[in-house]
Amino acid sequence: MNLNLTKPLAFFDLETTGINIGLDRIVEISIVRVNIDNSTDILTKKINPTIPIPLATSKIHGIYDKDVVDSPTFKEIGGQLFQFISNCDLAGFNSNKFDVPLLAEEFLRAEIDFDLKNRKLIDVQNIFHIMEPRNLTAAYKFYCGKPLENAHSAEADTVATYEIFKAQLKHYENTELIDDKGNAYSPVINDMNVLSELTTRFKQADLSSRIVYNENDEEIFNFGKHKGKTVKEVFEKEPGYYGWMMQGDFPLYTKKIITQIRLSMKK
């Protein structure tokens, strides 16, 4: 099926140092430019982000500091990338929320006047979510085979979630997936420890994921200028940061956790 285009459409995806649009950097970009005649041109580049790639992030996309140490920086190839998507509308998966904003940050940081005024943005993930809803009502119909009555009442939604959970255990029983090392495993089994690990993106110390754990089981900041640094290290070098957080608009549970960490440093 050919796309009905009046201007080129550039599909692109980014691998990055993290998910903070203002602070993180691109380590790889791939662009598939679909021209008006539906021919395609592909450009893929690894990029030196000029900041360390966190180990946890490298384990996800497989790109480590050593892989990009000799790669050009975004500023060095920004002009080439800008030219490649010149006069293109932009498309991707979750691109409106993440990829486009981060790409714009990189262009502007490289002093390239990137503007979206004359570009259409198409997010394939949004089409997926609109046409194939992933809400509780859709899940109930999919797993339990019947419509959810009284949706959005607390009791009906809670009972439905319980029924969906049991149906998932049955539906995915003995279903195998292949990991990135080629090993087969069954991720959904009737074991709450396994399921908790499966459904938790990362181990968090607080409830808002402002403080998470690193590979050494140390509490680290997951936001702001100290992202990736241990809480103890920051409090030792910048004692006022604790007071700033305590006076700031952070959840009470987060304040409780950093207070516990601070008190533990005095023992």
C-alpha cells in the first residue's frame, strides 16, 4: 500500500541516555524518509552524547560508552540530519511525547533553528491506542470475553482487575518468550515474586520514582541535575540539596525516604 503523500514523511527512532527530555542525549538515530513517490532513503547514525550512558540504559538498547566514544557529536552531524529531514513531516512510535521533543532539544542545543510550524506530526502509537484501547474495559473484554458492567465504579473495576489477572495467568500459561541472548523463558507464571519483578520497570525507593536503586542497590536520584548520582554522595557534597527538597513540592513519601537516608549518614 502506497502512502498518499504531498511531502516526504520521515519515520525516526532514537536511542538515548535516558528519558529526561531536557537533560538526556541521543546515542543513535535512525530515519526512514518516505519520499512523495514512496521510495525510501534510510540514514542511521551513532552519536557521541558527550555525557556518560547509564549502565541500566545501556542494558536496554545495547549501546555502551565504548560504542560511541569515536562517533561524531550531535553538533557535528546536526546539519546533515537537518538536511535529511528538510521539508519532511515526522512520524514515529510515541514520537510526539518523546522522540520529537528530544530531537528538537538536540537541534536547538546545536544552534540549528528547528521549527515544527510547517510539519505534520504522526504518532503511530496514538493510532494503536485509539483503535486498540488498552484500558480496563478493553482488557476485560479481551481476557474475560464479556463486556464490563458498571465501568468506573470502584468495586466493579476492582473485581474486574482481579478477574483479568486470573485470566492472564491462564491465557499466558506456558507461553515462552525469547530474551536478547536467545534464551526461552516463561515470564507469566503463578508466582507473585516473579510477576512483581516483571511488572516493575525499575526498583524504586520512593513511590514517585524520584529515588530509585542502581545496580549496587544504592539509592540514586532519578531526576534533575543529580540524576544517576547516589543520594548520599549528593547530600555529602551539597548539604543544602536536602533542605531544598524538603522545602520543595515533593511527595511526603519522597521526603520521608530522603530523611531516612540522611539520618543513616549520621550513624
